[in-house]
Amino acid sequence: MRQLFRKLRFFLRRDQFERDLEEEIRYHLDRKAEEQIRPEAVLRQFGRVAQVKEESRRMWTSTLWEQFAQDVRYGIRAMTANPLFTAMAVLSLALGIGANTAIFGFLDGILLRDLPVERPGELVVLNWRASDQPKVIHRHSGSRYRDGKHGIASPNYPYPFYRLLRAKQDALSALFAYANMWELNLVAREQADISAGELVSGNYFHDLGVVPAAGRLIVDEDDRAGAPPVAVLSYGYWRKRYLSDPAAVGQVIRINHVPVTIIGVSAPGFFGVNPAADPSVYLPLLSAPRFAPKPAEDERRRFLEKDSYWVEMMGRLRPGVSLIQAQAELAGRFHQYAVSTVTSPKEKDSLPELWLEPGAGGLDSLRRQYSEPLFVLMAMVTLILAIACANIANLLLARATSRRREMAVRLSLGAGRGRVIRQLLTESLLLSVTGAILGLFVALWGIRSITWLLANGQENFTLRASLSWPVLAFTAALAVATGVLFGLAPALQATRVDLTSGLKESQIGTPGRFRRFSLSQALVAAQIAISLILVIAAGLFVRTLSNLHSVQLGFNRENVLIFNMNARQAGYKDAALATVYGDLLDRFGRIPGVRSAGLSQAPLAVGFWNSTGLTIPGASKTLGAGLETCIEPVDPSFLATMQIPILAGRGFQQHDMEAPRVAVVTEQFAGKFFPNENPLGRRIGLGDSKSAADIEIIGIAKTAHYNSIQEQDTPPVAYVPYTQNLDNLGSVFFELRTAGDPLLTINTVRQIVHQEDSTIAVSGVSALAAHIDQTIGKEITFAQLCTCFAVLALVIACVGLYGAIAYAVARRTNEIGIRMALGAERWSIQWMVLRELLTLAASGIAVGLLIAGSTTRFVASFLFGLKHNDPAVLSVSVLLLAATAVAAAYAPARRAARVDPMAALRHE
Amino acid sequence: METRPDIPAGTLYMLILKTLTRRGPLHGYGIAQHIQQTSEDILQVEEGSLYPALQRMLVKGWVTDEWKISENNRRARYYSLTPEGRKQLARELRHFDRVMGAISRVIQEV
């Protein structure tokens, strides 16, 4: 032990050691030279100094290092001596470790990475939560999500509250605000883009500690009402649109038709505070009204309204102040504020309550979206690695048994047991490290393909994974852990040798069964159990996907091109807006290969929702008050384009675009609001309760999915002409039904829009079927990945099973020979082998079923149209596993039956 | 000229340890000198084996080292015996006696 410390000290002070040794030997040689004046001896000195030093140094470093080098050499020899085993082990480890690394790369990307700003550890996010919809909030725009235990949570606050907090900060050393602006129309260098922007307070960049890549960033002077409009470009947008030209600073771009001066470019790698968003431009918060589609006056009001929640905030904790202290102070002030805005006693219930969250990683929207699926995937790849480890452990066990004689020899020659175990572990670590290195390539490929799967065609996919240092460290840890995991048990077993019997023992074991339940059998059973779990998971996800694909949407999604534009942002208003859309629609319809062209405010079944109040004069009292319906503003050819049939009455015609006001309602609508009457010719009112009921129902359309594929109860929908409510007309989607591949018309569409007005941006261009598939991207990804994982698990388990059975047969060749010599039939030998296997498989399957029964409920929320214990999936999985097991064992069983009794007995 | 015999394997440590008990702290050159003189020039310690041996003994904890000014006014590394080294010397001497005794019995057998 003390030797080890001395050696350690040597390592730490190697330079000193070298100098000492050098001086000492020179001293020696000098003295010698003085004595016997022989020049040739002195000349030879230089070479000798190095040699003596080398030898002396070895005294310190030898043993441990040399033994290790020896073990490695020995291990490499063992690996090359058995190339098939090595290849199999390394390959399965590479797959297992690679898959783990890839998924961990994603987890690292969303859970562990800090924002690229100054001292991210100090950042805190201000959220609020409430047990129920807070009545004190009169207007809310932003995000809101269900927070498991606490009900509703949201990051949005009124602007006056931000001013209030900013005026007096005790717990925070900085406080800044921001808000999202989705879908800005950017026109730069005569190219129009639809892109996200971020409104930021004047101190945002300064307090985050972000530096400009060019020009300057937004400061407090820019964030004043009436200040000249300025914008900071994101690094990515600057590179894309301006090819990183520094002369971009000072140029003017048009944002929603407003000229804005570019003052700078933000730092490379900076994406705002929300890892899920990637805004192209940053604008001063108070310039928001300029870009609003609505009258600016409305927009200005939301800066003043004390009950309009929309702005988000982050702060920095003052050094020495804890999160809890800051939370106590800020929550008190927010409570006071919220109470001061209460206008009626009812609003006192469920007041929102401020709560702070650590903000080092930025906002957690990505985390909420992806952490659950990623944890499920992580669990799966861990299981795969476990199977791979069990496999290698099993093969090593088999090998250890055949190396018993070698071990006995080494132990009897005086090698310590610890030394032999160390050597065996070095061998398995060599395997696992080689596997891990190959695994890194698998991971690179995996990250790329999983990103592709998850992004699923989304242009602005922001979840990024890479082989960062933490990920590499994880891989290294995994390599060591797996190496020890699959190496230790076989090593212990191999060295637990009774020397005399071990030396005497022949290659072939003594006749008899396996030990009642050996480690090797347990490993095989475990592999079968784990494979079963993965196969069941794959079955569940594949059925979910096929259920989703077989849902009847009520419209034909094939051969439809869909895209989005917003001419209001390009400066068109009201009647002019309707005209430009009508013009475009005409021209799209005349594109060769386009059968018909339609327009709607939102596409069907991809997550949009637009509902409004409904009044029905003379409706039956049983319906109650406060009726609501979804509406879909469309053009006359929309229903025909989507191939939604009209069941009664008529569809829209061109003259319906002008007054009188009409609507086509769905079957669902008719059944719900007019249960026992004919709705045709009836009048309804849409909007708040004061709106006149002057819309005549002229037709009933077949119900089509409105919001999503998964929706169980399709909401009632009223189709109305898009020209009916010009105030609300803005962004629209065009649907083009084509004869062939819809994507072939994209260029023509872009040309037409460019000719009409080059400042109108076309976005979200895709085939409708693909666009709808994007909404079930998670399910598709799961089905595909899980099928891969299950196949992988089955293959690995098959190899393990085959190896274990083949080995058992080989060991018992002798016994089988005796049995056959005594007259046993071939089939009975075969049965003997298969029976053993079936016992193993049955116990593995039983355990697997038990575990699957209790764990699959964690994925219940990912399933559609079936329960987590779907009997069909379970029974098919069990059959599949049993068949695989028999297939894997068939070859060794046949070989057992073909044993030549004479050869087997002479084998000895 | 008769070649100088090599120092028998394994006995170098013993010779060094013994030298240090005799002469107290001593530098490498001094140790080599002492062995050579005491053996009347028969045993010559090559630096190629002396310094590795001294390092090994440092590892084992049989000797410790210290830099001092030598008799010719230069810095030199002086080695001195530790209690552990003293015990080791006793062990080696015992072992050596037994082996020598045995060898001489074999070769004197008539």
C-alpha cells in the first residue's frame, strides 16, 4: 500500500525525478572520469546516461503497467484466437452502446445543456400556476400547459407587472422580458420568408451577456414607444439571407410590411432563451404594435391592461440569494398585484401563484415535449444493452468452462486469484472498449437517423444532439460498466476451480444434466424475458400506427398540395385581401395537372382549432345556453377539392361569397344542434351572443376530422365563406388537388405568387398526407424505432440461445453417445435437447409477461385504439418468441441427434 | 587480463544495504567505490545496474534519499538506510548464508 503511494508521488513529480536522476548520474560519471582519465569512456557517457535513466525509471513504473500491458497482449491474443466470438461480441456491444449513446445524446441535448449565455446558473424563469383556470386573467396569449400536480401553469404575465417588478428588484440582480411572435413575414433582399421572431426588452441582451456578431444589439433606448423601428438578426438568418455580409447592418428589411433597420447580429449559437424556438429576428418589446395585424391601437392597449397576460420574464438571482428566498419575495408581490386587479368576488378563486424555476437550461418546452418519449426509448436501449451483456456473459461462461484447465494451470503455477481475475476482466474490458469505439460510429449514424425521424419533415426542428463531452463520458462509463458487468461473473466462476479435479478434468464434462438452474440458464431466460418485453412494445406501437393509418378522416388526403400564406402581412387589407386570394386561387386552378384548388383558413386534421359562440333562434331548450361550434372559413371549391360529400342541400357557389350570409354544416353539427329537425333553411348566428342570427344553413356535409386524426368525438363544424368576416381574414391555406405527385407543382406555385407580389411569403409547403403524418410523428418514430429494437433484441437473443444450447450439446456429446449406444432413438435425443430449451423459454416468457404487464402501462399514453395489455399483441409476441427460440435451438438439437455413438465415446 | 566477475544475481541489494550500514549515508558513486575497494577490485558495480537498484530500493522503502553537498563541493544524492531496509538486510543475509552453505557443501563434496 505504501509502495503505491510512493509510486503515486513519483507520477506527480516526474520532472523533479528526471532532473535528480540526471544530475546524480552525471555526478557519478564525472567522478569516474576524473579518476581514470580515458577520453573514450567520457565520450560514451552521453549514451549511457539515457540508458541508466531509462532503467531506473522502469523501477518505478514497472509492475502495474507491465502487468497491464501483458494482460492486454494476452487479451488481444485471446480475441484473435476466437474471431467469430470476438466479432459477435464486439458487434452486439457496438449496437447496444451505440444506441444508448445516441439516445443519451438527445437526453443530454434537452436536459443537461446550459444556455450559451453568461453565468447560466443564476438564471431563473418566472412562471405561475393555479389549481384552475384563473378568472382574474381576462386576456391570455402565449402558452399554458397542464402541470401534473398543480393544475394549470403558464409563463405569461401582464406587462405592467413586469414594469412593477423591474422598478424595484431585491432578490434579483436583473430582470428582462420577452414574448414570441410566430409567423412574421420577413422580406429581405427581395426574398420573403415566414419566420418566428422574438420581442425582447431593452436589457435582454445585456442581462443575458450576449455579444453581437456584427453591429450592436438592442438596448433600452430602442425599447421605447416611438423609437425608430430596429431589428437584430439571428446569426443563422444572417448567414442564410445575407451570407454573413457585415454590410447587412444598416440595411432595411420589411417585417409585416413595416420597414425596419437592421442594427446588428446576435452571437453565433445563441437561439434565445427557448431551446425549442429559433427566432430569425429580435425586435424591441415596445415596437410590437407596429407589426400587429390588428389596428395598432388594440395592440398598444395590451401594454397597459393589467389583466392581459402575455409577456414572459427571466431574471438573475442576486449572489447569495437562494431560489426559495427569491420565490418568497416575488410570489408575495405577484399575489398583491393579482389581488389589486380583481374586479369581482368570483375572481378571487384560484388566483395564479408565482413560482420560480431554475433557468440555466432555458425554458423547458422541449423537455415537456420530448423527455417522456426519450425516457421510454432510453429504457428500451438499456434493455437491449442488457441482452447484449447477458449474451456475452453467457458466451464467456461457456468459454470459461472450456478454459478451466488453463486456469487451473495458471493458478497452480502460483498466480494469485486476484491476478487471474484481473486478467480476465482486462479481456472483457478490451471487448467492451472496442465495442464502445465502434458504438460511437453507430451513435453518430443513430443520432442522424433519429433526428430525421423525429423532425419528420419539420423545417425548423430544434432538438439537437451531438457527441458532446458529457455524452462521450457516458459512453466511456458505459464501456467500463458493461465490461465489468459481463466479465465479472464468468471470471469469478472461471477462477473458482478445484485445482486437482480441474487439472485432471477432460474437455468433456461428466455425464448428467445441467446444474439445476445455472447462471448460464438464468441468463438465457433473462434474455428471452427482455426480448419479449421489447417485442410486446414494438407490437403495441406498430398496432397503434396501423390503427392511426386506418382512421377514416372523411376527406381524401392523397394527392393534395398544401401551403400557407398571409397577404395581410404584405400590406393587403380587407377587400383587397379577399381579391388577391381569389386571384391566386384562380391562377392555381389553371396550373396544368391541378384538378381543383381550394382555400381554407386552416387545414383539416393537423391540430388547428377555431371555435366561436353559436346562437340558434328557436332551438330546443334541452341544448342549454352558451353553445359553441368550430368554424372553418373556406372558398366555394374547398369541399369538392377535399372530396367531402354534400349529403343534403347544396354546397357553396361563387355568388355565396357575397351576401346573403350562408353556411354548410357537418352531419355532426346537424345531429347535435338539430336533433329532430331539418336544419336546411334554418338561421344561425356565429360570434358572441349579440351577433345577429342571419346565416342560413344551405347544406349538410359529411363529417370530416377537424382537429386531429386521433379525435374520438369530432366537434360540430360550420363551413362559411372566407369573405364573410374580412376583419379576421389573414393567414390562409391553399389546397391543390393534383393528378400526380402534388410536390411537382411547387415551383409553379411559387412563381405565380412571386409574379402576383414578391413580398408575399409562401410557407409550410407539403403534401397533405405527409403533413398529416407529421402530426403522428411521435407514433411513427416509436413504431419504427421499436421494431428495429425488437428485431435487434431477437437477433441477439437468438445468437445467445443458439450459443448456449450448442455449447450444452457439445459438452454432453459423450453422454449422448452413451445414450445412443444404449439404444436411445434420435427423436428422443432431439426431444431431450428441445425440452430443456422449452423449459428455459417458458420460464423466460412467463417472467417477461409478468414484467411487461406492469411496465407497459407507462406507455399507455402513446397508444391509440388499443390498451396496453392488448391480448392480440401479447399472444402474437409470445408465439413469435417461442418460434424464434425453437428455431434457434433446432440446429444444435439436430446435431445432437446426429452424433455418431462410436465417435462420441472415442472423443475422450 | 582476467575479466571482472559479475556480481551474483540478487546480491547487489545486500551489498548496497551492507555498505550503507557500514558507512552511513552515501551517494551512488561512494557506494560503488566502497564495494569495489572492500572487495579489493574484484566486484565492480556498473552504474547501469546500481541506479536502477537504488530506485527499486526507494520504491520498496528500504532506503531514503537526500541531497547534500559532497566532499568535492558538488550537490549529490545521499542514500541512507530505513528500519525497513535494516530488516531486509537481515533477511537477505540469512538467505545468502543458507544458499552459500548449501553451495559449498555441494562443491566440496568429494
